[in-house]
Amino acid sequence: MFNFPDPVELIIRMPVVLLALTIHEFAHAYAAYRLGDPTAYRQGRCSLNPLVHLDPLGTLCLMFAPIGWAKPVPINPGNFGKPRRDDLIVSAAGVGSNLVQAVVFALLVRLLLAKADALGDALDPMLTMASLGMLINIALAVFNMLPVFPLDGYHVTLHLLPLHAQASFERTRPFGMFVILGLVMLPMATDGRISPLSMVISPVFNFLVHYVVGVDL
């Protein structure tokens, strides 16, 4: 799952990566804006322009493996009517957008397979793009839901914990980037043999293929 793509796959992967990251960050910014925080909106982040969201390193990681990130959307919880609830919603919005995209790409795969005879030689690149759309968006959703700072899952977990447990959980913040670095490097260092993320991503991918696409791997 973490093998480097060939040049053709890399070209096909590029628009999928840009779309997945852009909609993810837009979802954060738009949710925050609707809940009363204009911080991201004023900084131009409530936009579908990929250039305002992309982080160079995070984008490169996602180009070559199903893991990556964009620039964090600035949020000021002090502007929310209900800070704890609203910050949880904003944090979950990005992950939700990736899950929706994964389902849309799965439906596209189903449509392409149904029209395979009519599409001819165009089927393979279109099917590759749609399949990558499923995989990349699932990977982004799973990765971002990890309870590791500064990922979305950290904020979701923090707000779901009872107040007396939040201080203990917040002490994990300094270790977040080390965990993320390990998750990125471990599959590459072991040629994909050890990949904790793949163990979670694969069942979700297979679920979509079976129940939405309607085929068995």
C-alpha cells in the first residue's frame, strides 16, 4: 500500500490528492464560519483554491503514500457559541468530508464498471483515479482521526473526554509529531511489512468496495 507509484499513477493521483486535501480544509473553515468563528474566512481559507491550503511536505507524503496533511485551518474557539461542542464539530468536519468523497468515488467505480464495455480503453485510467480517490480519502479520514496532536482526532477525543481527564490527555501533545513521523517512516523503512495505518485503512476500503461498489476483492 505504501509503494511508490509509477509516473502514470502519479499523474492520475495528483488531482485526487488536491481535491481531497482542499475539500478537507474547506470543510473545517466553512464549519467554523457557520458556527461563528470568522478567523479562517478572514485569512482566505474558506476557499476551494488548493493553493491556500496545501502544505508542501504533507502533500508530497500523500502523493507517494496514502498519508498526508495540509496547512491547519486557524480556529478561535472563543468565537463559538458553545466552544466545546462547536470545536468538536469543526474538527470532525474535515474527516466527514473525506468519508463523503470516498463514498462518491466508490459510486463512481460502480458506475464505471457498469459502463466498462462502452468506455473501452478509457476505463483503466478512470478506474484507477476513482479507486485512488477511495483509498486516499479513507486514508486521510483514518489518519486524521488518530488521537494525536495536532490531528483532528486529538481535538475530537479531547472534547469527548470528561473534564477531569482532559488535563492528562493534553500532556500527550508534545509527543504527537514523533508519533506521526513514526507512522510515516515505519512502512517505508520496512518495505510496507509493518504499517499500523494499513491495518485500519484496508478493512474500511474493503467495506466500501463490497457494500458500495458491489464487488468482492
